[in-house]
Amino acid sequence: MLTPRIFVDGTERAPVVGDRYALTETAARHVAHALRMRVGDRVALFTGTGGEYETTIEHIARSSVNVRIERHLDVERETSWPVTLVQAVIAADMMDLVIRKAVELGVFAIAPFNAMRSQRLSEERAARRLVHWRQIAIAACEQCGRNRVPEVLAWADLDECLSLGEPHPVAIVDAGAGASLSEIARTATPRTIIVGPEGGLAPEEVRRAEDKGARAAHLGRRVLRAETAALAALATINAIAGDGR
């Protein structure tokens, strides 16, 4: 996909075919300066709720860009088996990476939670991180071609996150589990995957999840870092459930 893609907030002003549409100042600066686009170039707009708009740039200046909306396409690039990733909060840069790559891998939603071994943040910092993560999800959609922005849910505890998968299968990643995620997925493919922080989930957290119906699963013979485990788990589900065109 060579056409640059820009997210627009359809709740503020929904694009309408045939209209002239002004990009926000931030998006305009990105188009004009980062992408160095010109009048006549094509841009795809999407609102995050499905489909995309083909547009052509009609006016471009230092901090303003207007496009002509030509048509709406009902194209979707979602996975055939949507999965919610329940991710224990990890170091800031690694959490950013997990969210970015999980969106690329087609995650349906991301639910951050504080595990027993997670770093603790103040309410103010946690709120800022949540806003930041949601912006990362949007940017990842712009890059990978998705037209539906996965929701990054508000912080919750493990018990609240366990209810997200009901009534579908839930898997919790545990290096000491007796079965692999691929084995479990071939019989009952999870709709929710729970991944712990640096140092892994505490044994009592795994037991609590199993008591609520989750199945513990390992990802192979090696111990993976938290960010690697999340992405490996999503890739495994994609490979088994089918993520083709």
C-alpha cells in the first residue's frame, strides 16, 4: 500500500464523498513536511470504524491541507479470528512496542493490567500512558492498512480482564505450562490471551486464571521476554486460525 494513510476523527466531522475536507494541523504538517506531498497526490483517509476514503490533495500550505473526497471503499484488513490481548504493564518502551506490533498482527483489543510484578504508576501517569497507547494504535493502523482501530481499554485488574473472553476460550501464557499454545489452539482457539510482565505472572495469578477457566500455555522450550511472548502468541493464533487474504 503506497498511498499514505491518515486517520481522521469522524465524530468531529465525518468525511462525505464529493466534499472538500480540511486535515487537522498535525496531519497537515505530517503530509506537507514529513511526507513532502504535493497538490494532486493521493491520500487515503479512515475514521477507524471501517472502510476508507480515496482523496486527492487540492491545497497544501505550511500547516493546512485540503483534500477532495472522491469515493468510499468498503475494504477491510481484519483478521478472521479476532483476539484480545490482556497484557500486564511492562517498561514504557517495550509496552509501546507491544501495542504497535499487536495492532499490526490484527489484535481486536488490548487490555493493560497491573500484575503483581508490574511497575506501579500514579493515576496521573497511568492516564497519560493510556492516551499515549491509543495514539500508538492509531499510528499503527495508518502504517499497516487497518481501517478499524483496536480499542486500548482502560486499566483493569486480572479478574476484570478474565471476564473479557467470556464465553470464548482464554489462554494464559506460562513458561511452566504442560501444553503449548499451538496444541491448545488446535482444539479450542483462544479469543483472549493473557501475558505477564517482566519476571512473568506469579503462580497464584496463573492459578486464579485457571480457576476461572483459562488454560495455561507455554510458547516453546525457551523463556521469552514479555514483549516477545505477546507477539509470538498472537502470531501463533494467526497461523492456526488463518489470517490469509
